[in-house]
Amino acid sequence: MSDYDVIVLGGGPGGYLAGERLGHAGLRVLLLEADTVGGTCVNVGCIPTKSLLHSAKTYLHALDGARFGVKATGVEADWATMQAWKAKTVKTLVGGVQANLKRLGVTIVNDLGALAGPGRVEVGGSIQTADQVIMATGSEPVMPPIPGAEGRVVDSTGLLAIDHIPERLVVIGGGVIGVEFASLFAALGSRVDVVELLPEILPFMDTDIASRAREGIEGVTFHLGCRVESLDGEPGSSTVHFTDAAGEPQELTAGTVLMAVGRRPRIADSGAAGAGLDIVRGAIRVDDTMRTNLPGVWAVGDVTGRSLLAHAAYRMAEIATAHILSPGQAPPGQRLREDTIPWAVYSIPESAGVGLSEAQAQARGLDVTCAVVPLYLSGRFVAENGVKAPGAVKIVAETGSRVVRGIHMVGTYAPETIWGAAAVLENELTVEDLRQIVIPHPTVSEGIREASWGTP
Amino acid sequence: MSDYDVIVLGGGPGGYLAGERLGHAGLRVLLLEADTVGGTCVNVGCIPTKSLLHSAKTYLHALDGARFGVKATGVEADWATMQAWKAKTVKTLVGGVQANLKRLGVTIVNDLGALAGPGRVEVGGSIQTADQVIMATGSEPVMPPIPGAEGRVVDSTGLLAIDHIPERLVVIGGGVIGVEFASLFAALGSRVDVVELLPEILPFMDTDIASRAREGIEGVTFHLGCRVESLDGEPGSSTVHFTDAAGEPQELTAGTVLMAVGRRPRIADSGAAGAGLDIVRGAIRVDDTMRTNLPGVWAVGDVTGRSLLAHAAYRMAEIATAHILSPGQAPPGQRLREDTIPWAVYSIPESAGVGLSEAQAQARGLDVTCAVVPLYLSGRFVAENGVKAPGAVKIVAETGSRVVRGIHMVGTYAPETIWGAAAVLENELTVEDLRQIVIPHPTVSEGIREASWGTP
């Protein structure tokens, strides 16, 4: 008999959720985590950034309250307290994950672990056996070999731990992480520049929405189509040298430089390669049921390279556990459908979306009909923001079938609204079906309704 | 040839939306409105209350900012500016509705109008003819004949126009209107009592959620199961006499008393009875396609008694116009499905729901399985509110089929989240289907996901 039914490598969203589901089902589960359970997401990712962004939004609302009839003087951002609230939030949530795993009988060992082969994992120098192994080792920030970068840049984990609001911040990379940090510190008074290689920020987002998001973020100068060449300067004053879209050399000097050009699967110490797992473009290859090429070995979350989103890791963990718990009998729906996984950006303004952008649809050869409507058509949006605030919804629908293939939005509440769009896509509703879904009035989510009626 | 293709009586959500859809289709439309287009909703209902509640929330956030790292002194609620922002919002939205109707070629006449028979409407003393007539005359506050009430109470329209924050406010009625006003003024410092006849506030809401909503509203004393007997006192100091749940006489004295026991269809001056429309329990009887008993006469919105929600009026208008525009050929889905119309309450905390409560399901003889989960399971909820803030999600599912029949929630963002639940109910998804929908992390809407997994 094996030591465990299942061994899970990694205690982030994919790993701890698999542990919870399997423990709940009564399986003997060993969860290996070298650091703190909760992984990047809870400790140095989604949660701390959202905590700080909530503080920043509270600060902006206090500054902006006068027009709504809320007077205040001496409004001040107290970074130390923002950091303390963030730390308290993280501690609470880590404690919740730990307590839940313990309650469900999951054994947690504070060790990285390394896959030694099907059903075999090395833990602290000895081999533990299990019928099934789930690789959930996550990802780590990419540090490109730009001359002079080493020692002059911080990654997202480093910037989260900063003890002051930087006077000047340069962000290299205009993806979600770069944009959220840029928006956070701009809101708190930093002078912020973002240098992005591509012609638009947030490249997964439909450009009609991404451009509005960019224009809506106040206090940040975006340098698009720019390649960073090198860094130099003294500690506390780094100069970023880059080539702009016209091919001209440019430079920016700041006390703090964030490198946020992406993340890559964390594989090196996981034993994946040595045990014979297929590695494709630096990620563990899985099929749509999360199976790897080795029998009884599964992979979920960032390490698969399929998505870097925590909720995608949750979904992958659910798929893998559904198949582990019902061998050969899991429902046919238990497959990864990447086109119905939403994303959200918690910058100011917020944005969110699910499904195909117009460009992605065209790249697949689909003939699509699109509509973009402004959020000032929503009464609640106007009541809470005025007509000039940034906000829009875009719908991408197939021209013949009228099936909705993408819904994208920028504006208040977008991250909380978008799951309904995921439900629309999962059910392959048409534009006309969507029009029949009743959305409460007055809400900002009614913008989706307006967009459905605006789709020709 | 008739004077118009369609005459619409009433310029509220049901009426103006019908006008927009029909005008867009190229029909000749006359819209009659005695007051201001936008109706109760835009002028003295949904929109002004949400504007003021947004101001109140901004005020509370400024007061509560210190724990999130936002210092402020002299935080003060400036009622005159709150009222000015409200007025500006209403003016903007009324202007938008007017401009849109004009752009679509709809003729607006500032007259109540009265139905004179099929295809015939009296307008300013003469008869206008049309192929179709839509009755959208809305509703008005109920003023029950309680001794001494006249002259000592205001209705919601009156309270919206108040020029100061009342020191003491008594609200008669614990429905949506009563609860939203109670929460608004309690947030702004009024001492507020709510006297409700039933054993729980918000009677359409599942009691597990309604009780949490009630307990979460700070600064309001709720008197449940209490019958108001009479009012007396001088102007500016009214005493409300009521019998409490134990049958004991009680009284409350306040400068302002809001009567908010409900609304009734506005029929009296509409010509409905004289023209021969079936009136049942004070409402114009319609079938699920919004047809009345008279040929070519339709009714939508509050006047039908089917729902008092603006978005239900929108939906009814869309159903009626779909049938008018495609006689005999409207899609079978163009029928009113009351069980999938969500509702939202914008008090502090907010709440929302769609579908059956547990009690409603049992009253229909359904065997249901339910789950209630706290929102502190959501990382974003904890990051933005802490673990002690009020928040919960309840799911009501049929035991055999596992089809979700109701989703109810209290907590931040509930009104923006709930439309996804409407999509779930419209598609008759099971608990297991719902679990497969990916909700972004970290969001409060993930509470619905937690509830789906918590459903046994």
C-alpha cells in the first residue's frame, strides 16, 4: 500500500484546492509546500495587491468625496498602515487555508518535494509513495538578462515589501502585474512611467477596452512599443535606457524600478524533468483533463503554462480531482475550457473580460460582429462616477450563429460583474439569448445588456 | 390609417424603453407623459436613492478609512451637496432618455392620456388613434388610512426632497424603500427606527439572507411584527403609536416619519376601467406576453402588478415590443419569467437575489437542498472589509434534479454580481454545472462558487 493516496507538490491555489477536495473525499493526502501555504496568490500576489489597491481606492474616494457631498481635510495615505492591513489580510487568509486543510485531514510538510517517478516523490531525502501525484509548483517572475538590470530592479514580491511610497517608479512591462502596481502607486502620489514592448498594454485584452483602460489610469505615462536596452546608475537612482517606437533612444530615472515582464512555470527543483515529464516551452505538458505523459501524474495551475490565473488553477485542480475521484467516470464537462476563463485587472479603473477579443476571433478565422458601448448608459455608473469617467463594454459575437464569444469591460465593478459573462459563454448563448437575461436596474452590469442591444 | 403605429401611456422605464425599441424599428410612436420622462425610477425612485446612497457610502468609507491606511480629519456629510449631485444625476439621465427618444423619432406629448378603447387614446380632449396601445402608467405610494397619518408622514418622494438630515426618523414599512431610506439616513447620523408588520424585513428575500441584512445595517432599530395604530403630535414632532409583537402598546416620536408600506398600480386616471380592461386586485391583468383582454392593448411595468422593479418593466416592454414587431412570430422565449428576475437592495450592506427563497420553494411543494456560506471565504471580501463584516450567500436547489432555483446574497457588490445568477437560473443549470463556471479570483462573487461547493 502506498504511503498516501495522493501527494500534491505545491500549496498555492491549485495545490491547496486539490488538497481540500481530496481531503474532503476522505483520501489520504500529503501536501508539500516549501514556503507558506496559499502560494504566490495569497502571500505575494492576488491578495496583497488587492488589499493595497483597496487602500488606494479608499484614498482616492476620500480625496474625491467633495462632489458627492463628503467633506474631509488632511486626507493622507499612510503607507505603514496600508502595509499592516495587507499583512493582516494575508495572515488571516493563510490561516484559513491552513485550518481548512487540517480540518480535512491533509498532511502538510514544509518541503519543496521532487517528483522521482510515477507514484514516487522525494521528501527530505526519502521517498514517499502515492497512487497519484499532482504537480502544482506554480511560477516565478521572469528576470530577462538586460545589461545592468541585476541589483537595480525589484520584482513584484520586492515591491510589495517596500517601506515607502516611491517618489518615482518605472515599471518595465505593461501586463496585469505592471499595470496594477503602476496604478496603485500613481494613486498614492508616485510619478509613474510604464515601458511596454508591445503597441498596447494588457495584450490579452481586446484593444478597444485596453486602450480605454490605459487612457483611464491617471498619473501614469505609458511608453508603448519601447524596448528596454540597459540600466545603469547608483543605488536609489537607476536609469532605464530604452528605444522608443520611432527607434530613438530614451531614458527614465527613478528611485525604484519594477521588472514585470512576465512569469514562468517553476520547474527547476521539482524533479519534473528527471522523472521524465514532458516539458514543452518550459511548462509541464498536460491534456485537457490535466493528465501528464506519466501515469498517475497530473499537473495543475501556472506550472502547466496554460494560464497564470489563480482561478484557472482552481479549475484545473477541480478537473484533476474529479478524474482522480471518479476514474474513468468523470463527467464529460470536466475538461479545461480556456475560452471561458475570465480575467480581471484591479487597477483604477478596473477591467475584466472573458472569451475572445475581436483580434483573437479574427485570428481564428471567425467572422464576428462587435459592439462597444459606453458605461454612461448605466444610471448607476453616472450616479456614482459622472458621465466622464472611463467605462465601456465590448461584445464579440459570431456573425452567423450570433453566439457570444467574448465580453470585455472597463469600469467600476467589472471584476464582480464578469462571472455572468463566463456563464453566458459556457452556455454558448446568442446575442438574443443574452438580451433576455434580466439584469437589475440600476447597475453598472446593465452595460452588458446595453452592449447586447447595441450589437447589430 | 391610424395617427400612430403605437401610443404608449407613461414615460417610465416600461414606457420609454418600449418607445425606444419601437422607434428604433421605424414605427410612428406617441409617448404620453404627464410629468417628466424617466418616470418614478429616474426622477424619484431608483436613481436619486442610489445617488444619495453612494454619497452615504462614500461618507462611511471616509470615516472608516483609517484601518486601511487613509487618514482624514473633519469628515462631514454635506447634505446640500449630496442633494445637488443627486439633482445633477437625475437631470443628466432624464436628458439622456429624452435625447434618445427624440433621436429615434418618438413623439413625446406632456399629457397623461387616457385609454378610450382599443386603438383609441384621449389626449388633451381629442382622440388619437393607433394600431397598438401600451399601458405603462406605473405605480404610486400606498397611503393606508391610519388615523392621524395625514399631514404627519411623508412618502418617498417627499423624503427625497428633504432639505436636512433628520435628527430622528421613523420608517413605517421594512420593504426595499423603507430599508434603503433607513440605511441612508442612519449612515448620515440620523437615529432611525423601522416599524414592520411582518416578522422579518424585505419579505421577498430568503429569511437567512434578510436576517443577516437586518443585523448588518448599523444604526437602525427594527421593530418587527408591529402594527402601527395611529399618529399624533405637532408639526415637526410626530408620535407613532404601534402594537408590538407581544401585543403591548409602544410609541416612537420623530421629526420625520416616512410611510413606505408599498406601492400600487396607477390606474385611476388612465381610462383603463372605462375602456373595459380587466382589472384584477387593482392591476391591469396581462398574460405572459403582456397582452391585456382588449385587442391591441398591452400593459407593462408596475401597472400590471406583476413586479414593481424597473428592470422587470424593461423586460415586459421588450416582450410586448417583440410581439408587436413580429406579430405571431416572436420567439417562444419572449414570455415573462418572473422566477428569473433578480432584485437588489442598495442599503449598507447591499443585498441581491434571484429566484425562489427556501420558503417559496417549500410553498410550491419542491424538495430543496440549501447551503448558506459566509463571505469571509472570499479573499477580496476579507481584504476590503475584514472577516467580521456582514456577508453571506445562499443557494436553493431542487433535491432530485439539482437544478438551482434561487441564489441570494448579502454583502459588497451583490447588486453587480447577481445577474450571473439570473443567467444560471435562465439556463436551468444544476449545482454541478454552476461549479464548473469559472469566477475570477479574488472576487466577492466567488462566494457563489463557495456556496455551490457547500451545497450538499
